[in-house]
Amino acid sequence: MALSDPVDDFACRLLGVEEKSKYAVITMRLSTKKQNLPMRFSLLVFMLTSLAIQAAPPESAASSIIDNGNFDDPVDPLKGWIVDYAFTGNSNYIDNKSHVSIVTEGIRKNVVQFGSAGGAGVKMECRSFPLEPGFKYTCTLDVKGEGYRIYFAGYQFAPGVRPHENPDLGELRMIYQSKATVGASEEWKQEKLELPGVKLSPQAIEHLKKVRYLTVYIWMAKPGLVDNVTVVKTPDPAMKF
């Protein structure tokens, strides 16, 4: 739908906008004609605004450094996530993967459902990503459940494993845990956690110096749901070590 009004054309040319964006037109129109805003223009602005909101992805999702945080991979909804812990030999989690599934919950499609595995709970982690000194890491996620614990887990290579890129979790050993987000909610709730999240002590810094990789570690004591996991990194002088 093209505008033929000369004021609109002039506004767009003045601001160097090829298409008549809502910002260019609104700026000129409101500054020159604050009264009698045409009905057709109001409708057009509403349509353009609605389209822009629908087309623009959330900033956090666009910049997330982990893959498949929305669990919407068409082939494998759990791609990029670890749910099978048989490699650990830990009897509490040998059967962990059978208690994790993808379900539809209300209007939400492809959410992770944690089942019940007794007192040990059920867990999963995103695939490990490198810790880059000088940056803090912020995770947000939607969660619903009766008792959860979420934190950044820090790893180094396990003894005898030659360092290389993209290691499997079985090639790493956990040596650090960030401050955990702990809670319970009967309704969907957005949680947030950070690394470091607290003022780092000299001892904590020494531990972090050894960390090569991070994961988002999600543990549920009882059945629950998780969706929309994002991790972003931003410069932080406190993390320069």
C-alpha cells in the first residue's frame, strides 16, 4: 500500500528512507500536522507496527549463544541438549533420558517436560560452550514446576583427554557451579541467572581460571516444564582474569 501524500513523500526523502517506515512518517506528520491525522494514515501506522512486531525476533533469542533454546528443531527437538547420562555410570541418572520428553502445553508447542524419577530428580544441560574471559553470561528461561534448581556449570577437560574443540560432556569434568536459581511455580515463570552473579572472591576467580566450558544445568525435583532458554554474553571487567 503506497502513500501518495506529498508530506509523507517529503518525510521519507528527508530522512533518507526508501520505504515509508512508520518512524519517518510519524515524525514528519506529527511535527507538521498535529491535528486532523487522517484515518487512512492511522490505519496504515497500525498495520505497519503490527507487521514489524511480528517480524522482529526477540533480541535475546536473536543473540543467544546456545542452539535450539526453543526446542523447535524440526528433526530433533532436543538437539543441542544432553538428557542421556548413562555415560556417567551414576545409578541415579542411568535412566534419566526416559523421563524427559517434548510436549505441547496450552498454546506452547515443543516444551520440555520433566517427569518423575524418584528422589534423585531429573536433569538436562545444554551442549557446552566456551567460557570467554572478560564477559558475563546471562541466562533466561521459562519454567513451571514444583521445585527446580538452575545454574551455570563450569567444566575443564577430564584427566587423560587431549583438549580439542566441541568436546562431548563425557570428556569434561565439572569443577564450578554458579549461584543457583532455586524456586517452584505452578504457573509459567521467567527465571534469570548470571555468571558471575555475585562478587567474585579471589578463590572463586582461581576456580574460574580453570574453567574451559559452560553449560546451563537444569534440575527438577518433581515433574515440570521448561521453554525458551537463552544465553547472552556481555562485557564485564569483573570477569577479566
